[in-house]
Amino acid sequence: MMIFGQDGAVPLVSYAQRLTDLAAAAPDRPAVTCGAASLTRRELDDAATRLARDLLDRGVTPGRLVTIALPNGLDWFVAFAACWKVGAIPLPVSARLPQPELAAIVELAEPALVIGVAPETLPGIAVLPPGHRPATSAEPLPDAVSPAWKAPTSGGSTGTPKIIVSGDPSVLDTDVAPTLAMQPDGCLVMPGPLYHNGPLIWSWHALLYGNHVAVLPRFDAEETLAAIARHRADVIYLVPTMMKRIWRLPSEVRDGYDLSSLRVVWHLAEPCPDWLKQAWIDWLGPDRIYELYGGTEGQLLGARRAHRTDASVMGPMLDCPG
């Protein structure tokens, strides 16, 4: 399905179709890796189609929310993509969310289905348990577009759960170069929790533009460096707390990994102390260090790159999606 923009001139491709197109172009190229497990582009697309057919059989319809309560891993990506293939809206939450908090979000969202929890966790709610593998066909489905490509949650300042439904549908202009300083056919290392808005955006932006995403099950300072070296990653997403823990590794450990493939180190989500930014500039060079600022609920994101050897002086703004 080709969807046209408001001016009627820009062809847009659904996220669902984009994943299928990427699989057709390079079926054996790795799409997602988590630890020792990996999915190729074809495997990811087929698994998402099978789950999408299962969602349809269970009554999920276009525009409905589907809560995804899965940890970092391959199944998280499959579940997200399956939602897009039926036009549903994925709503990610922490897999470790206490039952009362999960129940509060489910009450607010009224999702068609919750993926990743046992039936006894949410009595009376349609759920799929972790590790669910539907015995359905991987034959392609009719194309679909979700009216919102994501709906993450936030407790806000009051602690009351809120659902932040994206204003953007699940469509992509493939003629536009990727933003977030990514390049096609690269590799992103993602050590952050995927239910958070930043890791979610970076990971799917990378995948939809043909990158390999190497996600960590959970953050580990040395394993983050090992993943960069192992996968020859060119982009990494970090927050200052992660940067601090990596910097506190013994220098012989920190310098023992080949990070020469790394072009871009993104850091965001909290202020970065000047001393820490300067340490990373001295270690990796100013041209690799990028900072992004702007909240999940904001409509504008700003980005800046470290310049010269002064952590307080920044280079030009970058174009980034909101």
C-alpha cells in the first residue's frame, strides 16, 4: 500500500510493508540480536506475521491498543511489529511492573490484548503469556497502518499513569535519509529498556532504515563495550548513568575493546555532568559525542554535538524526529 502525504506528492510506506520490503531485499541480514539469540530480517517479518494472524483471530482490530509487557528481547520486537501488521497501536510497559500498576494501566487503556503476562495476573483480561508461539501462517497479510505508531506510558509528576499516544501513524518516507545521525545498513547497540520512549524510538528508527539492532537483555557496562566490538556498531544509545558506569571500568578493560567502528554516541534522558562529558570527549573524541534533550511528552527535540575539547561548547543543531 502506498500512502500519500497531505500534498499528495510524497509516497509513504507503512511500517508493516517496510519490514517486508527489507526482508525481501536482504532476507539473511541480521535484524535483531539479543545475547546469543538473533533474528534475520526474514525471520522477524515471518514471526510478526504469524503473531499478527493470531491477534486477528483473537479479535484485535485496527486502532485498538495492545499492551506489550515483555522484557528486552526478540519477542518484544516481534510483538511490536505484529501490532502494526493489523493496524493496532502497541503500548509498551515494563515486564517487571507490579501487578497493581499494570492493572491501573490496563484499566485506563482498555487494550484488546495484553502480551507477556500469565492469565492469573489480569483475571478477565485477554492475555498472551511470555514465550507464546502461534501455529499460524506466515503468508503476508493485507497492508495496514496504525493510526498511532506507539503509545508509551508515563507516571508524570503525580505518579498517576498516563498513556502518551503518538500523533504519527505507522508510515515512513523511505526517500528521506535517516535522522538521529544513523546510516543505512549500520548497527545500533541498545543497552536501555525498550519500554522507555528513547530506546523504543532509536531501536525502531534503526530497524526501519535497515540497521541491525543489538539489544542487551539489561545494561552491563563491559557487555555494552563488548557488543559494540562484536557487532561493529556505529551508533550507541546511552544515558549519563550508563556512561558513568562504563567510565568506572578499569582502564585496561575499557580500552581492551575495539570501538573504532563507533561514529555516534548519543546520550540523553538526564543532565550529563561536565566532568563526565569531558572524560568521554577525551576518550573517544568530540565528533562522536551527541546530546539530545526534550521530554517524551514534548513536541520538539533538540540535539547538539560536542565541539573542540570543551564539554560546554556545542556544535550545530541536528534534525531529529519528535
